[in-house]
Amino acid sequence: MLRYLVRRVLGAIPVLLAASFIMFVLVRATFDPLTKFRHQKDSARVLAEQSKALGLDKPLVVQWWNWLKDFVHGDMGTSSRTRDSVSSMIGRDLWPSLQLLFWATIVAVTVALLLSVYSAVKQYSVGDYVFTGLAYVGIAMPAFWFALIAIGLFVTAPVKWFDLDGPIVYSIGLHSEGMSGINLDYFRHLALPVLTLTVTSVAEWSRFGRASMLDVLNADYVRTSRAKGVPRRQVVFKHALRNALIPFVTVTVLDTAFLIGGVIITEEIFAISGMGQGFLTALGAGDAPYLLAWFTISAIAVILFNLLADVFYVLLDPRIRLT
């Protein structure tokens, strides 16, 4: 297993290098670091000085390599918007987003898996039809629209189930105590953002899981187990579910990395100062150093989740060879 992981990590390095170079080129082509100096007096001299100070007088490949070396050592540059260290800004913004992604993943996987098993075992029942209809609604519903409806129903309605007064960012633990401050108020503030982030994922994953579970339940070895008198619960959860999890894991683990895109919308609507809101702010201000760090971290997350999916394959099915 260790040798396999090392081999996969080494194979991911060229992909990450290529992705970081492409992102570097695109960001540099989109945002000009010298824009604010172009209309000053004696602009030619100022531009020359700033280009040398920022290393822009060097070839693009050299600029990218120097930036990558600094990134690996934890130096992500200086924000052109706030003049603060990008590393400290990313560290501050990453904590709320990680909490949101953690709970969203736990909730989405658990609910989708339960719905998958129920719909497959109770195929064509009333409950199966109800969950199928709700899944199609969840797939078709834009996340931002669902968030606004949820706020209207549970926050601004006469009966306030979720009181979101005050900055939500402090309610989800962005302080020195970290997760030690978890209490009921923590989950009350986190409930609607997590619900918004997971509604589409639960809808899609439950449909995929149902199809995968039905394929396994109709397999010969499952019918043989039933014919031998093996209890139905054991057949479903010990034999069928474990084999149905392999394609389910493929979808859920890989899609989890793309929840980062949903974080952007969710954090903006619920005023959570995390990576999503930081991305939108940096994009509007043309903060290239922050955007480069954001894109690179996102690329690393996608590669790590791909690796995680391969590890889960082996844990679920030992017959898979690590070759």
C-alpha cells in the first residue's frame, strides 16, 4: 500500500506542475500587476522599477518557477489588495471553509447512502417514488435559489428556526479556541449553509447509489445467499452494500473536491468569511497573488481526493490489485 501511494504521489507531481503553470499564465494574462502604475507621472521609470521589483522583467517560465519555489516554502506572496501576506490570509480564510466542507461531506454521504439503500431495497414503493421526485427537484434547483428560499422560510419568517443575527463567521469557530467552542449555537448557524451546499450532492449521489445497489441486489451471489436463508439484513448490508460502495465512492469522493465551487456561492449568501468569499473579493479586486494561491490549493485538493478514491477501492475490495 505504501509503495502504491508513493508511486501515485510521484505521478501526480507532473500534473500539479502543469496545472500550476497553466493557472499562472492565465492569471498573469488576465490581471496586470502594474495597472495602478501606468497612469502616474513618469510612468516609464516607475513601471521599470516596479517590473524589476516584482520580477516581471524575467521570462514567464522563470517567474512561475520562482513563485512555485516560494509557494512550496510557504511564501505565497503579498496581496495586491491588502498588502498582507497571502499565506496568513489563506490560513484565516481556510478554517471556516474546511469546517463547512467537512460537515457538508459527512451529511451528504450519510444521507445519500441511506436513501440509496432504502430506495433500492424498497424499489417502486411509495417512499422510493417520493425520494426519486425530491432528488430530481434537488438536481434541478440552483443552489443560490435554494439558499434564498431557506433563508426566507427559516430565518426571516415569523417563526425563526435559525437565528443568523451577527457575523456567522464567528459562530463557526474562527477564533483562537477553534473547534473547542462547538455548541448548539454552532450547529444552528451552520445548518443552513450545510443544507445549501449538500442538497444537489445528496440528490445526485442518492440516484447513483440506488442504481449501483440495484445492480448488486440482482447479482447471482445475492440471490444465492437469499436462497440459502441468509437473513435479509445481512445480505443487504454485509454483502450487497459493500460491493455497491465501490462505484458510489468513485462519484462521492471525486465530487467532494468540486464542492469547493459550491462553497463560493454558499459563503457569499450566508456572509461566511472563508475561501469562497475570499475568492470573490480577490477576483473583483484583481488580487493575482491570492487567486494564484487559491487555484493551486484547489488543484491540490482535487489530486488528493483522486488519490483518496483509489485508497478506498482497495479497502472496500481486496481483490483490486495495486499494479
